[in-house]
Amino acid sequence: MKNGKWAIIALILFVGPFYLIGSNHPIISYNKRSTTLGITDTTRYQIISKGGDAGDYQAFPDACRLQNGDIVVVFYGGDGHITYPNEQYPKAGRICMVRSRDEGKTWSRPVTIFDDLHDNRDPHISQRNDGTIMVSFFSLDLKSNPKSRSGVGVHFIESHDNGHTWTTKPRLVSPFGKDWYCSAPIREMVDGTLIFPVYRQIMGTQNAWGGVFLSYDKGKSWTDPITIGEDAGLFLAAETDVIRLKNGALFAALRGQNELPMHYAISQDVGKSWSPVESIGFLAHSPHLNRLSTGEIFMVYRGVENSHTFDWDKAYTALRVSYDEGKTWQGPFKLDNSRGAYPSTVELKDGTILLVFYEEGENSGVGALNFEVPAKEQALSPPAEWVKFLNN
């Protein structure tokens, strides 16, 4: 971290059925494997992709462990947060991938796995039980006019050989509503249902909500979008993710905006209908949900430190942990000062956690760090303790 300080929060939040105990922000400890990423601390993470063939600006990563043991990371490559067609990037932004075969210690050079005439962005990756890998993304039609921008729907591509080759024509999921976007992986349920978390934003308004598409035939066809929070009249700006709870219900987390906290909703029928959204009690962008082998649920996200509105100068990469199926969330823990975030996690074979994220800014790259799961008691009584440092 640039400053090793703890931001002291002494606020107890009561929201709906959740109670959240705010405490100091402990800094997670890491394997110190590498050099520099943008302007953040130079000792706590490794760069897994920066510059080169993938592009000057690399962002919005997602990680997945494959059934063969490899860890793959997909991300956006371009020349900025949005890449308009130009001489260097005639097809705008692209989707790239790197791979590790040694638990994140070393990484392959990036390869482009999809690039067409649109700005293809926010890729996320998952693997079905039959071994098929799915990379979801959305695309913007930017043409050459910076004032002209339109969504062309949410898509996915597939690989049947552990990510070495990919389908060349993406499958469009939302032909009936091109103003849907995505920022989460397609998730397979125990009954084989595929759930594609999405969101919809009406440009020029303060109306935005989440949703899901469902598939019962391994992605060949999809339902109409099933909305989450549309009737709330809130600006749930982006980035819906979904996880299955132990009782079979689904938990959806939806990003807030400005002073609006993250919200959540519950489905009792595998995504066919959803409860009204409720505040989760803290400010958060780009949530990524992951259940560990020990049962707890990890939520990594872009957080904001000691503020009641989303102050970009106070944004950082954050972690919360739930031991009771989303009813309460332990934390927050600070993972990095990067305000780009868009993090995701993979549990390593030794029980530690690999986090991937990006640093927002010129010449941003994709970074990874390795940390130990914080003790269950760590954030239950302030001040929170530091976690144990990992050594190379």
C-alpha cells in the first residue's frame, strides 16, 4: 500500500435482515512476487499482463480455474476505458487471455481470443460441468464518432479444448433488447440451468437495474430477461453477480452508485423470479462472488474508504466475507489501493487466495496477488488485526 494506514470506521449499519459491523480496515498480506503496476505499491503483487500485443490499456479481468488445473484470466485490451476505432486499434477493444499452469506463479503471454468491429468489453469466464468454457462479454458500436455509442447486446464465445481455440462467431443472447450489459460470468446451477447475470441502464436517465437470462439447453437458447430491481426506481448502475446459497436459493448483488449502497435480491426458483431489492449497507462497485471450499462466501469489489458517497480518490480494492449465506458480511478488508478493481478470486490448492484486478489510469495493466483467508474472528471486534503475511 502507498500508506499502510487503517481507515477507522466506527459505524454499525442495520439494513433489512442484515447487520453489518464496521471496523478498521486491515490490510491483507500477500506473497511479494513482483514489480510495478501503474502507481500503486511495487512489492505486493505481480503484473500478469501490461502493454504489448494486448493493448496499451488492459482492464476488467476475470479468473477461472479449469478442470485440468490451469488458471486462466480474461480481460479487455484497448487504448482507454473505451476504445474508439483508430489506426492502432481499427477494430476498437478486444478480449485477451493469459494462462498459468503453476498456481499463479508464472503466466503466459497474452493472446487475443476475440476481436470484431465493435468495442468488446468486460469479459468473464466460467467452465461448465461438461468441460465447455464460456466467455461472456458485451459490445459497443462506437464507429468513429465519440458522441455515438450504442450497445449491441450481450454475447458469449465457447472453447471445447481448455481455451486453446475458440468459436469465431459469438452467440448473441439479447436480440430483443440490445441495451443489456454484463459484468459477471455465466454460472451453471446444479440442475444444469445456466444463469447469465446482466444489467440494463437507460442512457441519459437515473434508471438502472439488474437481471438474468436463463438457459436450459447449455446456451443454445435463452429466456427473455428476468429483471431484478426494476420497480425500485433506483440507479443500480451495473455489474450484477449471482451465487447459489446452500439452501438452493440464489443471491444477487447489484452495484450502487454515488451515495446509493450495493443492493441484493433473493430468488427461490432458480432465477425465474426475484424478491424486491434491499440495501446491503455498504458502497460497492463490480462485485464478484465466490464460495470457498471451506464454505464461506467471498465478495471482492471496488470499495470506498471512510465516505458516505463514492469518492474516487478514496476508492480501493476490497474484500468482505460471509459465513452465514449472505446475511452478514465480515470486513471490509483492504486488498490494494487500486481504484480500478473489477476483481475476481480463485482458491489455490494450498487454501490461499489468488486475486486478479486492474489499476485504472493511463497504461493500466492486470495484476495478481496471493493472500491468506482472514481469520473468522478478525473483523468481529475492532480494532481488526492484521492477517498473517505469506512468504515466497
